Amino acid sequence: MNKMTIRVNEHIIIREITPNDAESLIEYVKKVSGETNFLTFSPDEFKTTVEKEKNALKKYSVRDNCLAIIAVDNENRVVGMLDFEGGAKSRTKHSGEFGITVLKKYWGKGIGRSMITYLIDWARDLRTIRKIDLKVRSDNSRGIKLYKNIGFVVEGEISRFFFINGVFYSVLCMGLKID
């Protein structure tokens, strides 16, 4: 699939990330990480510079089994992000895991579903990726419902994956086979 832009609605588009997005991504991640405890890090744990972020983003253009996309509004503000990284070795290159975030203000507007659909279409067109995996906190019912509706299946559970404010949380491992 060539780089493409898709429109979610009249206000939101999804496109691939470029190193030029580094500064706005840092701002976005700091904001989104403070809106939910479902992420693997808190706002004070996300520490990077624009230069480091630019270098991190370059891997998505160098490796053919990695993808990073963002949802942006009409003013080019990031409102959602998805990144997928396939295996680095020949035996694992066919599969990978993604992470996804959407600003709370935009939950329930189809942005997450659109970004995941973009990922699946990209994987099918690429024909290298045969499996897409994710981890989701077991009490994230909205996320689990979305993933199941798209076709992901629960493949296992990891207990005590998160430890937040003195409480352990499990994650479900979910996967989608790409034919």
C-alpha cells in the first residue's frame, strides 16, 4: 500500500507519521497519557526530546513491517495514534504488535476503529504481515469490545502486568490472523 490518507469524517484524517511530526507527537503523548490509566506509562515517565523522537520515527520508514499513523484534526493537531512493529528477525517478521491511543474527547467517534482498519488494510496489501497482536488491560471493556468487533480473538491473559497505585491489573493478549 502506498502512503495514503483516509478521512474519518469532515474534521479528522488519518495519515502516516513523518519525523516532522515529532514535536506535535510529544505534546500529544504527554496529554493522552494523563487521560487514562490503561497505558503502560504515566505522563511523568514520558521523557524525550524532539531529536530523539525524530530518530525513533525513522524506523517506520526504514523497516517495511512497521507502521505509525496519526489521526489529525483540521488544524493538524494529533488526536489519535497507532504504531505497529513487526519482528526484526526472519522468523518473526510476519507478526507484530500494535499500540493505540485516542484523546478522550474523541472516544466513540470511530477514530480507533478507522486506525485499526488502516493497519489491517496495510498488512493485507503488504503481504508480509500474517498476524497482528495487541495487549489490552482486562478491565478495558470498551477496548476489548472494539477489538472483538473487528475480529481479534483473546489468546491468553498475563496476570500482574500493570501495577498502578498499589493494584495489579492483568492484560488480555489478543490476535488477528491476516490471510
